[in-house]
Amino acid sequence: MKLRLLGLSMVGVAGLLALPACKKEEVSTPSAEAPAARPATPTQQAVPPAPTAGAGTGEAAAPAPAGNGVVKGTVSFTGTPPVMADLAPSADPACDGRPEKEQAVLVKDGKLQNVLVRVKGPVAGAPAAPSTPVVVDQSKCTYVPRVQGAVAGQQVMFKNSDGTLHNVRGVVGTRPVFNVAQPPSGAPVQKPLPSDAEVLRLKCDVHPWMTAYVVSSPNPYFATTAADGTFTLTGLPAGTYTLEAWHETLGTKTAEVTVKDGAPAEATFAFAATDAQAKQ
């Protein structure tokens, strides 16, 4: 009898020990009738990968890498060059060494200097305007360089390397756009290029013979001819382009050129004294 009671007690204890374990297992096991899981909140949902450029997203594609195309050429002058007028004498010692004649038309051995040659219009994949400005220095009472290009949206910086007072008056056509004074060896002054014009003309009222031009373009493919009339455009993507040669008094000439990677293209332009004066 005692043995039977002892056996029943042991069975009861085992049942009690097993009960918590069963309840714990029931809690961790989802019921077959439990409601479906709620959808993830927006912050929990997986973020899709960013679309790649040019994938039809409606956004502007990232600029393509610069090309390997090169255009080389020469700008010549046919006929007899116009005679450049003598500049008025200056008593300012800072102007010693300046040119003695007007510099509008510079011809040497039939080649024309200071012609801005550029690709007309936008170029797909062209880089954005540089963050660094183009620089115009004032040295020996002369703007240096006289003619240069810039990318639309770029800034232009004016330096005074002379020990005398200058002012820089920017003009578009006949409309003044700014006028800044620069004391001797003063700090550089920076201005934005006008967004409504391609040609910015610079004048100094203190020294009225001083003239320079900054020609802006929607792309960085431009160059100014050297004393031998040569120019080189680099980094062009392959394609067919219209080139424009701009001169401050002789107007413009255009030419078509097809550019291929690894095969330099050539272009030539010719001006003459009979060409119409360019509109400033």
C-alpha cells in the first residue's frame, strides 16, 4: 500500500514539472487561427536601388566622360592687313613697355592672332562650368589676354599687376554691366559673366586704349589663336560639329568638322580686310 501511494506521488510531481514547459511551448507556438501579419511600415520596407543615369527616369543623365577627339587648325588673313593706329602717348610710368599701336588686328606672315575658335551650341556630355574663374590681368596698361573664352556660368577675375590705378568697365553692346576700380596692386575682383550675352567687352577709362573680350560658350571646347594663327580643341566626343571663328572687328566664320576618336580633324578659316565689322 505504501509503495502504491509513493508511485502515485511521483507521477503527480512529474505532471506538475511538465506543466510549465507545456505552457511555455504553447505561448511560443503561433495559433493556427492567429490573424495575418501586418504589412511593414514604409520605414521598414526595402529601399529600391537608385536608378542609373540615362535609365528613363525623367532626370538629367550624368555627364559623359570627356571624349578623345581633337581639332587642329589655322586662321589666316588674305590681302593687305589694315594699318593699326598709333596709341596716344602716356605719361604714366606704369605703362612703360605697352604696345605702341592698336592691337585689334594682329597679322603675322598671313596668320591672324586673337581669333576665338569654338564649337557652337551645347555638346551632349560636356562638363559643367569650372568653379575656377577665367583671369584677366592688367599689365603695362594692357589687358592680358586680349581675347579669351569662358564657359557660360563661369566667373571672371580681374587682377591689377600695375603700380597705377585702373578701372574695369564691362560692356555688352552699348550697355554697361559693371564698373569696378582697382588701385595699384590691389586685391583681385571677381564678377559673373552676363547670362544674356556671349561677348563681354572690357574697357579702362583711366587708360582708354585698354580693351579686352571674354566670349562665353555653353561648352568648354574653344581656343584663341596664337601669333602664328594656330588653335587646338581637345576632349571632344566623336561627332559632327559647327565651328565658329570670332574676331573682334572682322566678324565670324563657320565651318563643319567631323571628329573621330584617335584621329585628329582639321579646320581652317580665312579672314580679309573686306569682312564686315563684328557687332559688339
